[in-house]
Amino acid sequence: MATRYSYDYLVIGSGLAGLWFALHVADRGRVAVVTKKACAESNTYYAQGGIASVWDADDSFDSHIEDTLSAGVGLCDQAAVRAVVTEGPGQIRALIDLGARFTSVSGHLHLGREGGHSRARIVHARDTTGREVEQTLVQAVKAHNKIDVFEHHYAVDLITEHHLGQYVTRLRPDISCFGAYVLDAGREEVCTFLAKVTMLATGGSGAVYRHTTNPPIATGDGVAMAYRAKARIANMEFVQFHPTALYRTGAGTQPSFLISEAVRGHGAVLCNQSGHRFMKEYDDRAELAPRDIVARAIDDQLKQRGEDFVLLDITHKDARETEQAFPNIVRTCRRYGIDPVRQPIPVVPSAHYVCGGVQTDLNARTSIGGLMASGEVASTGLHGANRLASNSLLEALVFSRRAATLAPDLAAGRDRKRTVPDWDASGTVRPHEWVLISHNRDELQRIMWNYVGIVRSSLRLTRARRRARLLYEEVEDFYARTQISDRLCELRNLIAVGYLIIRSAQMRRESRGLHYTLDYPESVEAEQRPTLI
Ligand code: FAD
Ligand code: SIN
């Protein structure tokens, strides 16, 4: 018999969303956090710019709400926006109380400026905000006697009635989650984690694209698991490409090093290779326009001029100030032979954030009983068609806190299903043809990059879907015959996420926010609604 664990709360993922939930729910029951690599490895760790929040007496909730709604182009859920904006500052205060140290000047938090924000409101720890936040949380969670952390444990599938032998379709209204099957990498064993409430906090899906700012853990596992479990998935067509990732000749594909939007907030300008500052031709806000606009402008420049990168220039600013504000960015660029205080930085857009995900209500409940979701894996309604810069760490804080408040009530009405069977690995063998599978991952990333990128068309989407279908069939066949591994599961999940993005993009017959298609270049009022699968 395989190893079985039983907890009140199972948290899948150890970024900000998972750990913030774990810390707040732990006084109401025992918590297991499973995470596929070392605990700190997450998108959270690499966050640079900071956390958007109304902090200054001159700022207002209404202004932050207005900026968020304006970036989301008609698709934000107003209640979600209000909740995140108004509850956010309290959560940042709680993070500071836990030990996070943010950059201050004369005893006041220094507030950075980013695109789409009408004023400076980004709380940050220089240019390594995520590292500060993640390290603070990991320390607190590891010290907590009610939380057990299982590193190098890969969640394979959510357990539902399907695993009890019942026929479950998407039309069934009362699907329940009883925990998850989790691959323990050390023992090469699939364990059963039973829980009254499961929190899905697996983060993003950037690895579905050939070029991404996300670390390799971002393979969309949570969205894919929830989709297989028949949860409702929303707005997957809205993929945010960060305008400024460092361009490196002959670099590997992933991840691309991010040059924070805060650098533009600090005064950096974008020029093409002839030295022409082009952003004003695309938007009055120039370099500080929302990301979709800046990324499309760069894409347009690259296509018009047949060049591989544009230039981000901060050389006109005081060198010492730049070094102090962005020590990590300056150090990393120098390591690659570019000195940002003396020469412009070559940059290109790179896949950064999927605004869609597992649909939740205002308390992080999904459409499946006992399953909650928070952070990048979720679609809470905050971002709509485009995420405002630095709103996602804030979203994770607020929704995980809300989830932790509600979770004990959910848990009170639920049993741990002890009749759940062990993982069934019968009929599978060790893989012999791994090379075919690794090529499939590469192929998927190219398809997504070339056909489902910043600018789309119906023809490109049809092609992408046909090719993704073929990859799906090959991988499902392989999966049925092969002993599972994290690499194989990730590939399977990436294909599912790719499919969800393509299908959602096909369903939207207009351009809005991050979804831009040549066949429907305008926004259409009748299409102003979320895409649901
Ligand atoms: P993550 O932090 O990614 O955590 C997900 C966790 O789930 C990881 O521990 C991962 O290992 C684990 N996991 C995944 N799949 C499995 C599985 N199958 N089994 C077990 N564990 C699993 N946002 C901002 O608001 N401000 C910023 O300045 C900012 N800068 C960014 C810079 C970069 C380079 C990147 C990549 C993102 C940035 N973002 C920023 C976005 C933000 O960092 C993320 O949206 C946010 O951190 C997501 O938090 P999360 O907890 O949902 O996911
Ligand atoms: C950045 O620092 O530019 C990233 C901010 C974000 O993704 O919100």
C-alpha cells in the first residue's frame, strides 16, 4: 500500500498565495504544504517591481480601482477589484509585521511608479521584492508547528468522485475534491494526500511559451489539474507579455531575465535601434502605458524594422541612483556584458503572466466543493483583460487571507474520504523514448510563441489548435503506458494549458486587452464578458 497522509488543509504550492493561506489557516487545523521543488522556488521569489497599494495620504482607493478597471478593459469584476484594493494595505502591513523589510526613505516606505498607475504606489524591496517576501514566508512556515512542508513533492492530480469510480462530467453540479495524488520524487512513489479543504496555489503557466520571464516551475499544473477535475476555467486567452525582458544573442529559451517596469517608472525610455524614441506614437503615456500597449508597440517596431530587439535607455539618469535602486538588474546585465548606466539595454517582450485560470468567487472558492484557488493559478475577476502592474502579489495576499477566513467553515462540513484508492500504476513501464517527449515540449512552446503570441489571427489559431491536438494524442498515448515522472506530467499539463489558451482565444471574436487578433481588431460590446470553459 502506498503512503497516505491525512490533513485538515492541503496546500499545493509554496509561493505567496500558498504560504500566506497556510500561515493564516494553521491556527484552525493541521496543514500540509506540498511543493514540487525547494520551498522558495516560485514566481514569487523572482518578483521585482513590488506590490501595488494605496499607501500615501495623497493616493486614494478610487484612483487605484480606476487604474485597475481601466487596464482590465471592461472585464474586471468590480467587487473583486474593490476587495483587493481596499484590503491590500492591511495585508502588506501584516507582511511587514511578519518581518518583510521594504525599501524606506526617512522612515517612510518608498513608493515606485509603474505603467498604468496614475501615481507612484508600488511598495518594494529595491528590485528583489519577491525574494524578500518569499524568504520571510518560508521562514515563518517552516517554524510553524502545525504546518508540514513536503518539498520535492509533485501534485499529479486532484482527487474527486472520478477516483471513487463514479462517472463525472462537467455538467455535474456537486463535484468534490478530497485531496491530491502527489509524486514523492525521493521515493518515486505516488502518495495519497487526503484533506477536508485543498488550496490550489500552483502559480503560473509561462513555460507554455518559448520565451518567458517565469522560472521553470511555471508549467500550469494547477490549471490543468483543475480542468481535468472539471472545474470552471476562465479568461485563458489573456496572456500578458512583459515588454522588457533582456535580449541575449544565442541565449537558451527560458527563462528570460526581466528588466522591471520600475526601470521605466524611474525614467528609462524605449528607442528603436536608430535611437528613435517611439512610444509616444502609440500612446500619450509613452513608456508608462499599460503593458499590452507597450508590448504591441515593441512587436510592431520589431516587425516593421526587421530587428530582433529594441533598446531601453536609462543612461541619462544618475548612475549611482540607478545602481542603488536596481542592484540586481544592474549586476545581472553586467554579468551578460551590458552596463545599463553606460549603454542602453537590448530588450524584447516575453510571456509573463496568464490573467485567466481557475475561476473563483470572492472567497477563493472554485466550482468544485472543497477546492479553493489563489494567486496566479486563479481567475478571481481582478485583472479582467489585462493585469495592472504589481497587482498580482496584492491579489494573492488578499484572496489567500479571505480563503483562510472561510476555509474552517468549509472544512467543518466535510470528511476526509478514507475510501479513496491508492494511485493505480498498473500496466505502466519505465520510459524508453524520452527524447520524443522532450521534443514535444519544445514543439509546443514554438507553436504557442509563433501562433498564439502578442498578435494573433484566426488562421494562426486554427493551425495551433491542429498541432496541439496531435501533441495531445501522442502524449496521452505515452502517458497511459509509462510510469509517471514530473517531466511527463508537466508536458501533459502544458499541452492542456496551451489548448485552453488557444480555445479561449478562438472563442473571443474581438480584440480586447491582451487578446489582439488581426481578424477582429476592434473591441465589441457584445463580447464584453469572460470566456468560460
Ligand atoms: P508562485 O509564486 O509561482 O508559486 C507556485 C508554487 O507552486 C511554487 O512553489 C511551485 O513550485 C508550486 N507548484 C507548481 N506546480 C506544482 C505541482 N504540480 N505540485 C507541487 N507544487 C507545485 N507580480 C507583482 O505583483 N509584482 C511584481 O513585481 C512582479 N514581478 C514579477 C517578476 C517576475 C520575473 C515574474 C516571473 C513574475 C512577477 N510577478 C510580479 C508576478 C508574481 O510574481 C506572481 O504572479 C505571483 O508571485 C504568483 O504567486 P503564486 O503563489 O500564485 O505562485
Ligand atoms: C516588473 O517588475 O516589471 C514586474 C511587475 C509585475 O509583473 O507586476
